[in-house]
Amino acid sequence: ASAGNTNDQIAVMINLATTYQSSGQHQRAEQLLQEAVDLAKSSGDRPALILAKSKLGAACTMTRQLNRAESLLRESLEMARADGNSPMTAAILNDLGNVLALRQQYVEALAAFQESVAEARKGGNKLLAAQALCNAASTAARAGMKLQADTLNAEALEQIAQLGASHEKAFLFITAGETDRQIQHPQRAQESFRHALEVAGAIGDHRAASYALGY
């Protein structure tokens, strides 16, 4: 097969794995992503290998295989950094932050999220910057770092406001609201839930709307 074909094949596998994940079939997603990693390795397609490896790392996080997740993400991060691939670096750092947060390595997790934000902004990826900020704020809240959580969440809300209406934007508002509830900032939390409801209403996203109403 030509390199172009292999690349398409890997992209299809990754998309399919994402579909499996959203329907809760995590084992199947993991198997597919492992196949994508092997295919990328054998074809010598480095960008595809970085992507597949990082996606497999994120998938292992979902199934709580944290050791495997962390080593896959660190390997792909090293490769992305060596290649000066800023968009990939930003995405992997956000995933790595999630693993570290689950391990309760809060300080390291926050550092990973902050670096992800910086890289995402460098590449103009506003959605990823907002996601990493939301993750950082909620991690700080979990770690009991109230002041830091407050500051990070204010920054996250500014970033979320810059996004166009989408399913992701509605859920980021919900995440920010949950963080504010945790750090006893009820007024700002209410505001976030209201914004989430507005965004969900604007795009006809019933799932997000019912979540926001639940809060």
C-alpha cells in the first residue's frame, strides 16, 4: 500500500475508535487504536504514529490503565516536541494532565495543563485552550487549591466566551459551573449553567440542555 493509503487507513481507524468510545465500547476502541499504532510503526509514518499513540494513551486513561496511558502519552509527547509539532504537543499535554490528575499528582497535572494552554494559544486553538483551562481549574478545585481554582476558572470562562456555539462550548460552561460550585462560587456557577443552557438551546443540543437544567 502507498503511504497515502496507509495514512487514510489510520485516520479511519482513529475515527472509528472515537465512535466506539462515545458508545461506551472502550475495549474495542483500544484494540483498534493498538492496530493503528502498529500500522503506523510498520509504515514509518511518524505523525500518524504520534497521533495513534496519543489516542491510545487517552483511551487507556478511560479504562483506568494509568501506567500504560502515562507511558504512551509521554512517548508521543517526546516525539511531538522533537518534531516541533505544536498542535499535537498541546493536545497530548492536556491528555497527560488528565492522567496525572487521576493519579492525584496535582502539581504536575496543573503544569501540564498550563503548558497545553500556552501551546494551544500559540497555534490559535481556542477550543483546546479552553478545555485545558477548564481541566486545570477543576484539578485545582479537587486539590483544594481554592484561590488557584478561582483564578483559572475566571480565565477559562474568558476563553470559553470566545468560542462559537457548539456542543463542546455548552459542556465547558457546565464543567466551569461545577468547578465554581466546588469552590463555593454559586453566583458565577449559576451564570455558567445559564450560558450552557443558552448555547444548547441555540444549537438544539438536548443532552447538554438537560445537563444544564439538572444543575
